[in-house]
Amino acid sequence: MSNYKYKVAVVQASPIFLNLEASVAKACKLIKNAAKNGAKLVLFPEAFLPGYPDWIWNISAGNIALQQELYAKLLKNSMSINDLHTKKLSKTAKKSNIIVVIGINEKSKSGNSLYNTMLFINNDGEILGHHQKLIPTLAERMIWAYGNPKTLNTFSTQRGNIGGLVCWENYMPLARYSLYKEGIEIYMAPTYDESAVWRASMQHIAREGGVYVLSCCTAYKKSDILAALPELEPYYNSIGKWINQGNSIIVAPNGNIIAGPLNKKEDILYAKINRKKIKEVKWNLDVFGHYSRPDAFSFHRK
């Protein structure tokens, strides 16, 4: 029964910007804190390690020299699957007996390109897999490569079938549908979008899929960025104290927000979930079951 009813956690925090080692250490501390508070699954924001490259929204693409310099700094502090930093996270997950889902900047095999990646680690410290964001949004395309569609999967765990999409790829109906097809129960949506429209979208997805949705956003202060990149001060003059207010939430399968939004603070958001509720709401709406029309529409993955 404990596998049906348990506590989940959403970490709304900022990394130690562009410092991978320090950010991993902070993540491990937060994982331990979530576990001590009874959570069995914890989600971190998009690109948490070593941070979301916020400068892309404030510096023109035509400033090539500066964009190149900043990209090189991000690349230097990014990570690979199964490297020493991943092993630290895995060790902490196992010791804390908690499932960890965390956003990372993942180095390509060449070591010179990056993916916006969600890493999945189970409570035994094993890497279940990873998902690379399929389409970086707008200015993000200056940083991240297009993700491999083969990484769009769900993962079976002791706490249910988990998976998710990163930020605005949640607006791709067929990507969502592919997860519903796989029987996803706990739907992760790490993001950089703090808006009310985004929160409404998370409620829609929870209702549409009959799933619990964990939406997790970085809470960035201007000082977090400028501490690492003081030379960017002129580009942030018009921005107040908070670059991103966070507004992380947890949504039940009926579409109701059961925790959050958490605004303008670093903290861990908790909620108790009951996987039986997922089965119950399917009586009303099962978009891959009785509420589908395979005779009218077909869905195929390459």
C-alpha cells in the first residue's frame, strides 16, 4: 500500500550558477532534506545543473563574441550521463532511498554540444534513463541541440510509472499522448516558465492524462546570475530583484492544484499522492482508452 500512497517533493531553488561541482553538492543536500521529510520522489528544475542560461533572453543573438564566451563557460560546467557528478547524485539517491529526477545540461558525445536533459535515477541509485528536450524554445536554440526522440520514454519504478517533458515541449500534443500511451502516472514538468498560463496548462495536462503533475521551476534572483557573471550587469539593469519567481506547483489527476504555487522563495514543495486516484479518474476520461477513437485517428512512433 505504501507504493500507492506516498509523499512527493518539488525543489524550487537556484543552483550555484555555472559551478557544476557546487551545484551538485547543493542538489545532494536538497535530496537528503526531501527524503528526511518523508518524500519518496523529488523533482528539480529544468537545467538545474549547472543552471539555466538566462542570458539568452537579455543579450542579442548578434553579439556573437559574448554569446560564444558564455556558451564556453556553460559547456565547461556541464556534465555527461554516468560521469562522476551523476554518480554522486546516484549515491545520494540510494542512501536516501528516494527517486530523483533532475534537469541537467548534458554534453553530447562530441563534448562540444549540449542537450537540455531530464535525468531519472531510482531509489536504488540506478540510472533509469534520460530525456532530451525535443525542441529548444526560441532563444534556447542558441544553446541546446534538438533532443533524440528515442529518449521520450516512461520508466517503471516502485512508486509507479514516471516520465515527463521539459518546459514548452509540454505544449506538443503528440509528445504528451506518447506518454499517456505508455501509461504514465507521475508526470514531471520541469520548466523555466513562471506564468499563470503555464500553471493552467499543468492543470489541463493533469486532467487530460489523469495523472499527477509535478511542475518545478527555478527561483532565480538577479544576484544569482551576476555573482558568476558580473560583466552582464549592463544587460540586467532593467530587471528587478527576481529574474524568475518560480511558482512551482503539484497538481492532482482531477486538475486541482494540491501544493503551491511557491512564489519568490527557495523551498521544497510537498504533497501526498494516492495512485488509486489515477485509476479512479480514468472512469471519466481515458484518452488512450475509452475516450480515444482509433478507428478515426492513429498514432505511430518511429
